[in-house]
Amino acid sequence: MTEHGWGRRAGLAGAALGVVAAGVAVERLTVHRSVRRRARLALDAAGPYGTLRGTPGTAVADDGTELHYEVDEPAEALGDKPADTWSRLGKALRGGGDTGAPLTVVFSHGYCLTQDAWHFQREALRELGQCEALRELRERPGVRAVYWDQRSHGRSERGRAHAATDGASPVSIERLGRDLKAVLDAAAPEGPLILVGHSMGGMTMMALAAQYPEEVAERVVGAAFVGTSAGGLGEVTYGLPAAGVTALRRFVPGVLKALASHSALVERGRAATADLLAGLVKHYSFGDTRAVDPAVARFAERLIESTPIDVVAEFYPAFHAHEKREALAAFAHCPTLVIAGDRDLLTPQAHSEAIAAALPKARLEIVPETGHLLMLERPELLNERLLGLLAAATAPTGRRSARRR
């Protein structure tokens, strides 16, 4: 391609980004930078989000990468020893004499986030006994929950395969599926499972199903796909003008690779662009930015800020290669929640509609005026739907169906 051609495409890409950047920057021109910086610091100090911690553990991936997970045991042991409590819960979930392992809900987070993105869901599960949506479970001691950080995110180790080959071994969604299997083997080796995944986390669940369909069929009694996709992400426009999207796709991988090669410089420069980043985060995370609690918006910004630029570059190509429509069949036997915001610009609602169409027991919900980070923007709604899924997954008919498989 001629230099003029490259320049023209770069100009289109820049114009496309400029449309968004200009839109989100307007509000920031009205407040002095130092005032905004003090406001961010105040929100960081006051916000309780991301402070919940569980019992830590480490799973080891097939390339040796250490994956951090945390387990929340039931909050109310009712005076029993843990083993006695789990025996009673096992009986309750199986309707009688089986005293096997308890139900475990496993949460997989999305790209550039950490397990802390599930703060509100974690809080709700700790208060399970008080929830109106599960009156029949009110006398039970709760459910077990596992939260984990995807490789190179949060407290997990940077991916060793990628580092050992100097980037020649790319991260793939398939590898993330094997990572989830390692977490299950370490944190919940026995008993029924409910899998919950947001965005990349939902894709991770699909990759698990593609590689371990028997385990999904035998152990998974419920699944939730939150703002995710089974494929076709290369067609997403991100809400940008169509003329600039193609050029943007061509240039983003190269730009990210170049930025990753100067990561120390880029990380130092992030402070100078904090205002623009905050605007972009709100634009692509939430549907109604004016209605979002500033502390929640700042929490989302902090999560994304914490992801190094070289990790952003390392994972980005995997999404265009992601194609797991056929793997969805492994979840056909169990109750499934498929939920997304109608203003999600990263995994538009059509992707959730396609997932639900492939699952005969799926409940599809498109949430009005809601963006990509649905679990932070509409936590009460998502909590209610997840607890409804829990009730459906532990219903007697569901348990008998799962045991036959």
C-alpha cells in the first residue's frame, strides 16, 4: 500500500477515535484538572468497592502460570463445624441422603478487569439467606463461591508461555478455558457447579466447554453469560462511524504492540491522560453515564487502569479469533441466564440473542439503558437474576436431570 493510502486509513482511524474522544472530553473542559484529581482521590479513599476478600488459593495452569483465586464459604455456619454444614447443604441441594460436595458458583471476570468486578454479586451471595428470591433456601447455610483472576490480571501471575517465547505464544481463549479447568480442579474438584462469566469470562466458559464437554455435562447445573459473545467480534463497530472502523481494526494491534514495547513510558503517561481515560471508560462501560454513582464509575476506572498496556496488547488479538458457537451445546442441559445491556458497545445485544437462541433452557434479558459493565451498573437486577438461576438450578427436577448425565 502506498504511503498516501496508509495515511488516509490512519486518518480515518484517528477520526473515528476522535468522535468518541471529543464527546467524552467536553464535560472535562468545564472542571479544573486539579479539582478532578482531588475528586478521584476522594472517591478512591471513600469507595468500599473491591475490598471483599475470601480464602486465597493458587491454581497452576498447564504452562506453569499461577492463577489466584479466592473462596467464600457460607457466611452462616449455624454453629456447626464446616464439614457438618456442608453435609447438610449437600443433602438440601440433592433432596435427601446424598452428603456429597456442596454447590459452588464460579465467577470469571472480563478483559482488563479482576475478580473484584463482582463486588456486588459477592456481597449478595454472602447475604443469601436474606434474599426474597430464594425463600426456600432461607434455612440453608448458603452456597460456596469461587472468584479468580484471569492470567496476567489482578493477583494472578503474568502468563509464562507468553513471556517465555517473548510474545511468540499468543494468549488464546482456548488457553483461558484450560485456566478455568485448573481453577476448578484446585478450588472445586467435586460437586455441582454454576458458572458465571462476564465478557471474556463468558468466552472462557465456552472454551472450557469446547475442551471439556463431559465435565460441563456432568457437573454444571447452571450457567450465566453476562455481556459476552460466542463469536463474530470482528464485526463489532464499537459505536464508531463505519468508515473508520475497518482502518481502526487494521491499526489497533500494531499500535498496541508499539505501546507495549514502551510500557514503562506509557504507564508514566497514563496520569497525564487520566481525564480522557475516565471519559472513555464511562462511555464504553455504562449505558446511562449520568445515572452511575461516581464512586462506582471511579471503581471501574481503577480496575481498567490497573491492567498494564502490554497485557492489553497481549490479549486483544484473541477476541477476533474467538469462535465458540458450537461449544454452547455443552450447556443445553441446564438452566442458563443470558443477559446484556441494550447500550453495550463492546458485545452488542445481538451477540447475547445469538447465545440464547442456541440454548433451549436459556432465559434472555436485554436490560434497557445499560452498558457493558452490567454487574456494576445494574447490580441489584443482576443479583436477582443470578439468585433466580440458583433457584432453578437447585430445583428437584433440575437435580434429577443433572444426575442422569
